[in-house]
Amino acid sequence: MTNFSLNEQYLVDKDGRRVGVVLTIQDYQRLLRHLEELEAYQSAREEINIVDQLLAEAKQGDKEDSLPTFRRRSGPGGMIVI
């Protein structure tokens, strides 16, 4: 991800503590776009994690629910016997 700088200005109270921020409209819109990109990335990552979890559970399930193995052989007249 790219870094970007904001040209922020702070509002301070009488004691000099920062109580607010002033951004230009352009900086505000860039900040919103960046947040939307991060949310989309996070959402996609969560979906990938869910798929990874389902695949891992399926692999574990294969070991527990092992089906009998079948051998394929040719029967009379070329029939396939399982």
C-alpha cells in the first residue's frame, strides 16, 4: 500500500490539547477511499480465511470418513466391475 501525507491542521483548546482536525476536501476524500480499500481487502481476506477453514475441515473429514477403496477391473464382455 502506498503512504500518503495529509495536510491536516489541528484545533486546540485553551490548554493546547488537540481536540479536532481540519482536512481539505481532497484529503478527506482520499482518506475515505483509502479506508474503503482497506475494508474491501479485509473482507476479501476474511472470505479467503473461511474457504481455507472449510478446506482444512474437509481434509480432516476425509480422514475420519474414509470410504472403502474400490478396485476397477474388467469383467466378462469388457464390463467394468467395481
